[in-house]
Amino acid sequence: MEVAGNTPTASFLTKIGKMQSAGCQLCKTAREARGESTNGLGNETHGHINSAGCEGMATTVTAAHNSIWRHLYDNMHAVQNPKSKLKFVTLDKERNMSTLWGREEFLRICSKEELVEKGRDIEMTILLKKSQETRYNLDPGFFFVNCFWGR
């Protein structure tokens, strides 16, 4: 069944009485593959499936995001005015904060230690996802630092 070119989600099918649960089937499958509990699944909606928050689609959504970003980035660089003060620093490949802060021009802004301290403070304000609890429990002291450097 399709409605306006969209495949109905579990959330919609539950609403009209065709399914028992609105829980995301993609998240359920991903958790089962990892041997984790399938309790507390997010509702399967189009927004959920199309986000990196969906455990079953996270890799695909992230790859699509990165592909689009690289395309935009390459086009912005290609049309950049030579006199522009804007400088593209990652033409060769994507970088995270840790690899950027290995460069001299970034170290002039602040030290890596100062950046880590502020980054950890910011990361601690972001709610922990259920899928992150195991990593957090292994090393709470470095969990937020690793999250920051992974961005």
C-alpha cells in the first residue's frame, strides 16, 4: 500500500490499526544483530528513518550526507573568488577536530588541551543515546572527549 508515493511506516500502520507496535523495524533488526535488547524502540516515522538516529539507517544516511557535503564543498571551492578571505582547509579529505588541531594555524587559535576542555563541557550537555551506554560505562572519563574528537 502506498499513500501519495510514500510507503506507510509502522507509526502510521499502528495508527490505523494494521500493526500492533509503532516501533522501528530497522532499529529492531540492528539491535538484534548486535545482540541487544529491542525494548524502547523509537517510533518508525519517515523523519526517523531518514535520520542518523535510526540505528538501521545510520550508516546509509551518514554516507548520503557525506556524499552531498563533498559535492557542495567541491562546488564551493571551484567557484571561490581568488581574493576571498574564506579558506578551504580540507580539500584532500574530510577531517575531524583532532586532525585539524594538528595543524599549526589551528594551534594558534588555542591549544588542543583548551579545546578538549571546552569540547568535553559541551558534549556533557548532549543526552546520551541508549546505543552509547556501553562505551560510556567502559570509560566515562574519556567518553565525552572521544565524542568531541569524533565530530
